[in-house]
Amino acid sequence: MRQLYLLALTFACLSGIATTASASEPERVEPPFWWAGMAEQSLQLLVYGRDISRLQPETDSADVTVLGTEKVENPNYLFINLNIAADTDPGTFTIALKERGKARFHFSYTLRPRNPGSASRRGFDSRDAIYLITPDRFANGKPENDSTADTLEGPNRQHPGGRHGGDIAGMQQHLDYIADMGFTAIWPNPLVENNQPTYSYHGYSATDHYRIDPRFGSNEEFRNFVAAAGARGLGVIQDVVLNHIGSGHWWMEDLPDGDWLNGKGIKKGEFEITNHSRFTPVDPYASEVDRRGFLDGWFVDSMPDVNQRHPLVANYLIQNTLWWIEYAGLSGIRADTYAYSDPAFLQQWASRIHREYPNFNIVGEEWTRSPALVSHWQLEEGEAVTGGRLKSMMDFPLHYALREGLADSESWNSGLITLYEGLAHDFKYPNPDRLVIFGGNHDTSRLYSQLDKDLDLYRMAVAYIATMRGIPQFFYGDELLFESPKHRDDGIVRSDFPGGWQGDKTNGFTGSGLSEAQRQAQSFTRALFTWRKDNPVIHSGALMHFAPLNDTYVYFRYNDDKTVMVAMNKGQEPFSLPAGHFSEAVKDKKSATDVISGEQHAIDNLVIPARGVMVLELK
């Protein structure tokens, strides 16, 4: 691609175009504004316009000065490095773009005031329970934005892979439902513009990093949604994609230079598809060709892989993440395909975020069954960011152990023993309490279907997710027993939430038209997560578990104030727990209260129903 630029520039010079063309006023300035009082005093502006690199910037502010500029192969880009003095007041200043000392263009730039306490905001942690939403499939609160003049793909609710019309307004209209279900945080799949011709609904192919997709709403609507969620005790976690963009990104029309993306070019054959060899960044014996094949390969041809080793790309992505945290008032970040990004870049990115927001939290996605690989990416408690490691990671190993432990038949090496041994691998993690645990997400088949549509097993799974160490994440619709094929089928997995569209015959928000099984599942889920919200013993208590016994798995959460016992019986017969067997955890407790039914039981006469689960407070 570099050769193409050189050829183009050579042709322009030979034809005389380069010497006679005049620069145009800026078409884009990114970030569009910034804030006074940030910890980092430097700011880099991307300014785009025809032949803009011929111009020299100058500010009219004594507090904001130009440190210099950086140019790339494409003359339509100019990167301006600014220094913002520590005591700079919020306000607007002017940047003049000059040629031979004479101002050709001016544009205003604003430094906004930060919200009180912005830097010290609390990120999500084990006190929280996260509700994951695919926004296009949750609720259509504003049908008039289903199709817009400046986006390619319109609505087609009949097509599983099409846009269905869900939006920010729909999520905001149902915040009370989410809070009433006991959740304290919302993770929507990406909301930034995805102006792709097809399959744009999922959000993972950004075409404008600084714009909410208009079919979801506006930037202001997103910020208002975050504020409305906060008023109900709900934080919002933004889904950030660092590894790639969409092929419809505005950059792709006029790339800054030949190194902006990974690969030799953007045509098929000029780039490689990733080999998905996710161990290569940590494998001491990995070849460089395999490492590069993992890090530099594209997911698909519609998702160009960005080159984060390019300093300007890295800085752009870092500033963009900071911009959304500050602008929207976010409580966390979920980093998509985390390990596919350049490790040195991840170190820069995570360090900058934690410098600005020391108490913030980021959870990274490393989709693997290997606890060793997940643990590589997790920080020690209190450790400064090193190697791009994060406080939280998605606990995919336990996700698989949960599904298989419940769905597989019981034997000496399958069933609940899988779950028991999966948890025993916690010795590998720096901080298992910060792992995000889940039964399913937008990329996996539905939990209920994986459990062979067994309501009893569903209850066990929910009880486990709600009471186990870590930060629980729950996928929208699982409380209504959403189904899907066991093999991956994204359009079906991300089905519409009933009641989110006018004319829906069933309404999951009100309960109208739900089956008895759906009512039971929703009620059970609501009761457990509501109870969890006010129980610090689950958030931060110690954990002790016992090897499965007679198809029954028992574990305890405890602190100085409370002991909670969780027992699940996969057997076809009730099982009387031998109290003495668990005396190490039970100690002097005499009675147990079921947190769902309120029923009381004597410790020495506890019977776990066949195919049942009990969550008990011991006294």
C-alpha cells in the first residue's frame, strides 16, 4: 500500500497538481473536544481535509500551545500535538491553520469542565451483576430511527442477521426492568456507527469511532441513557473494539498511510486472515510467523486489522477510549478480542486509562478454555499495569466447566466433578474474585439450550452464577429461557426480547403471555440477583467447596457476619446431606433459611430435592 501512495504522489508532482493544489478547510477534527484538568497534559488532534498537511497550526491561547505536528504519507491528514497546561480553565480557544505565516482557516476547539469526581469514579467489581444486551435486539423505543438517510442498511426484522430496530431509547425505557431483576450494571454490545452494507446490527465493525450509530440514537442520547441508568443504580460498561474496524470506516476511503492497517493492502490476497493461534503471544517456542499471523491477521475481509504499532493509530485509539469514558460517564470497559491486539499497545492503552481513572475497571476477552492463558492477562491486586494485563478477564474456562458440569452425565470424570475441578484451577489466577463469570453471551449458544432445555439445570446454573466468586454477567433473554441451536448461530442467539416491539404477543417486561416455565425462570433469576445485591458475603466472602458426593455439589461463601451454603443435586432422588461431612464450613450453625422460599431447615436434617438447588443462609 505504501508503494501506491508513493506512485500517486510522484504522479501528482510530475503533473504539477501538488504544487498548485490549495488546502481546504478541515472536514474532521478528532477528538471533537476535550477536557481541562486531565492527568495527561498532551493531546493529539487528527485534522482531515484536502492537502491540510501543508498548513501550520497556531493557537490563540497562552495555556494551550502547539508542541509540533506529525505528517503521514497522505497529505490530507495533519496530526497536531498540543500541550494543555495543568491549570488551564475550561473554555474555547481558536486554532489557526497558516500557510507562509498567513492564516488560511480557523477552527474553534473546546476544553470542557470535568464532572466532579470523574477521575475517582468506581469501576464495576464483585459487588455488581452485569446484564449484557445486544441493543438491536432488546427494544425498539424509537421506530423513526430504524432507517436513516446516511446509513446503508435498513431494518429487516424477518432476517436473523438483519437490523431489527432496537435502540438506546428502547434500553432506556426498560431500565426499571433491569434494575428490578437485581442487576447493577449494563453492558451493551458496541453502539458506535457501523455503516456496513450487511450485518451491521452487532456493532463490532466501527465506521466512525466518535459517533453513536444513528439507528441506535445520538451521542447525547447515549450520555442521557448512562445518566438515567446511574439514577437507578446501574453503571454502564462500554464495549470497545481495539483490534479492527469496519471496511466502511471513513478512513478506508482515504487511508492516512500504507502502515495504518496490518497487511500489504486492502484487497483480497494483500492481507492474511488471522490464524487464531492465541497462545503465540505467550508461547516461549512460538515462531515469529505464527505470532504475526495471530496478531496481524484480519478476522474477515470486512474487518480490517489496525496496526497498533503505528504510534498515531495507538494514540488515536487511546484518546478515543478516554473520550467516551469522560463524555458518557462510563463505569467500565469490556475490551473485545483483547489478546489479538499488539501487546505493547495494550500496555500503553491500559496504563493511560488507569492513570486518568485509578479506580476504573476493564474486563478483557480471551476466549480460551485454558486458565493459564487467561491468568497471563490478569493483574495482581494492587499491581501497576504491566504487559497490558487487566484487573478483570472473562472467565471462559469456568463458563465451559459450568455448562459441561451440569449437562454431562455423572461419572468419576464427568458431570459435577468438571465444575469442581474447574474452580480448583483458581490457584493460577492473581485475583479470581475479579474474573467475570457467565453462562452465556452474544457469541455462545444459549444457556438453556446447552442444558438440554432442562429448567432444573437452568436453576442450578443461575444459582451458581449468582453466588460464585467473581463478577456475574447475565445475557439478556436467558431469564426467559431463550433457545438457540447448540452450534453457533448468531442471529438466533441474539433474538428479539419479547415485548420490545409494538405488536409483540408476548411481553417479557410485564410477564404477559409467558409460559409457566418462563415465569418460573424469570422469578427465580430476579429473586437470586436481588438477594445478591445486598449480601457482601457473596461480593467478597471466602469460598470453600467440597468434592461432589452422590451427584451433589456443595460449596459455602462466608465471612465474619454470615455463612451461605449452596447445594445442587443432579440426582433423580432427594439427597440427605451428611451434616458432619460439612462441619468444617457449617461450624456451630444450627438452622438454614432458603433465600428463595424463606423456608427454614435444621442443619442436621437437610434434604436437597432431586434435580434441585438450594441457596441457604446459615444461623
